[in-house]
Amino acid sequence: MNASKLTVSKPLFATDHIQRLKKFHKIENFKKVVLTFIASRANDREITEQMNIFKELDKNKDGYITMHELKSTLKNFYNEDELKEILQGVDTDKNGAINYTEFIAATLDQILIRDKAKIQKAFRIL
């Protein structure tokens, strides 16, 4: 096999879901709260893909994605400053790591976010 023809391609989550993580830090705090609430109430069927990605990134399976874990998985695709921006933007409780609910909130599918029934339920409970 010719090594010069080998290319490293980004895993699926490195393109779509990581882009969502990068955008999450730019949204208003109120929207983050609503998304976090919706994420905490989403059923497993709705977030299967996100659950699997979280499990892949959470190398030590402690329920948190640390900077070290982000680097070990994504260092070939994102520089350290980009990874810090992702971590700081998604870490809404400011504990230095991304927990499961924060990750789900940041990567929720647009279809799920636009579900009026879920949004109405969120506001009734809030």
C-alpha cells in the first residue's frame, strides 16, 4: 500500500456533531437552558447517535469528556485552541469537562429542537 495515497478522513462526528459543539458557545444563555432541559428529557431513541458519540469520546467512561479526551480523539482534526473553545463553550456548569446532558444539549438534532410539543412542555415545566 502506498503511504502517500493514504488520507486521514474525519470521523462522521468530527464534522457534524463537533460543528454543533463549536456553535453552541455562541447561543444565548436562555436558549442553552431550554436546550439543556430538552436534552434532559429526550428519550434514548431520539438521541441514539449522540449517545454513541459521547461514549466514544468519554474514553474512561466516567460520564465526562475532558480536554485530554477531546485531544486524544480529535487532535488530528482540530488544534488545541479550537478544542478549548469547544470545551469552554459547552461546559455550562463550568466544572472543566463536558457532561452527558451538556453534550446532548449542544448536539441535539434540529428536528428535535423544532418539535413544538417538546418546547411547549419545556416552558410549562420551567
